Amino acid sequence: MTQDFGKLDFRDGKATYTYSGMVYDLGSHPYEPCLHIMKDGEDICILHNAYTVEQLKKAFTTGGTVKYYHDKEYDEEAFCKILATALDSKRDDLDLFYAAKLVEGE
């Protein structure tokens, strides 16, 4: 049995992430950058040093990847695992690299 790590959706000018029966809105700002995972307008989790929604949309709607420090690349499936792990951690904020390490079990 494979685990469902959710699905990203980019349409109507919005980005959403569906996981465990919940639909989360994604938002971002480019300064750090941070990716906000939100429900009903409230931040559930903020991923620091992540990507903007625009970067994710550009990469994943073309079947591409996003690249992180140390030449690590994430396709859409791998990135969804990071989002799922961040939500499952119940932390309200964490660094993307740390969330990726949690996925890898480190």
C-alpha cells in the first residue's frame, strides 16, 4: 500500500495543496522566501527558505523540478512529501531543508 502525500493544484490564479481530505491554500512572499500553508485564511505552517508559489507553478506545471541548496532537486511528488511531513509534524513553522530531512528519516 502506498501512502498518499497529497496533490498540488494551480488554477484560477490560486495554488492549493490537498492532503488527508483537507484543501490548503498556498501563499508566499519572496523576501526569505517563505511558503505559507493556510486553512481558512490562517497560517497552519510556514516553510522558511522555501519557494514562491510562482516558482512552484512554473516548475511543476511543466513537469520540472525545483532545486534546493547543495544541488538537491525535488519533483512535484517529492515536494508533496515535504509538505505532508511539515503538516504531520504539527509545527507552525520550520525550514524547508529540515522538513526534507524529516522525510528522509534523519
